[in-house]
Amino acid sequence: LDYGIEIGGGAEATIIGNTIINCGKSTTDWSSSGVLVNSLYSPNGPATALIKQNVFENNHIALYVGYDENDLSEVIAHHNSFINTNLRHITSKENTIVDATCNWFGTEDFAEIAPKIAGPVNWAPYLVRVGEGDPGAVQYPWDDTNSYTCDGDAPVRNVTRNIPYAAIQPAIDEAH
């Protein structure tokens, strides 16, 4: 196993202001993440987590939500920095709920962000860098040089599932 923080057993957690680095590849993807949120081994129901203003760097998968199709864990992840991720920034199993809007993904290009997201994750709008004095600009503790707004968007959104996509065909393929 190589994960930084595990939230499970029906737990409710708040993770704010941490740096989670170098969680590498293990025997499974779910055991190779910076933060793992799931309901495995839980008689108490799904886990929930609020994850904000953290730095995820050089992880195999930064945030992994869920264990299998029966997992109903929920995550709100806002204002985090996901950089230099090996496989995925965020992976989510089918019935989990992940609101990952307003995060920095190391780029402003939606076509580079989308392949680093797997499963039903609402990742747009996302943070983009802006100039000083830009209306609504915010500086985050993980970057004392740049300011950001939550204005980045994907060109396609499956409105039934409220999930953004970089192209129309994946949205159609995953529509229920």
C-alpha cells in the first residue's frame, strides 16, 4: 500500500492545507493514491470528505474516491493544486459523488486536464491564472506568486450527470 491519507468506515473528514507528495504505484490503483476515500470495511455507510487548499504533487493518483460499484462515498475538493501526477489527478467509482470544481490542475488546457480525470467527477469550472488586480482573483496558500479565478471550463457537459468532458463522444458514451 502506498497512500497518504485514508478516509473510510463511514468517517467524515476535513483535510485542509496539507502537502501530499510521492505516493507511488502499488499493487492496485486504489492503494496508490495521495488521499483514498471509500466505504470498504464499513458497516457505518459511506465516507465523506471536504478537501481544500492542499497540494498534491508527484502522486500516482492524487485523489481516489470509492472502492466498487456499491460505494457511495462523497467528496468536495476545492482550491487544491494537483501537479505532476503520474496517472490521474482524480479517480472516482461509478456511484460516488465528487465535486472537484475550482482546483488548479497544473495547466489551463482542458484537453490536458480531462485525461487525468476518471469516473463521474465534476471538475469544471477549474482554476486559471490571472493578472494582478483581476476582478475576483484569489491568491492561494500553495502559490504565493500567482492569482487565480475559477473560470476555466470544458467545452462539453453531460447535463444529466453534471459531468464535464473535453469532447462530445465521451459524454455521449457515458450518458445513462
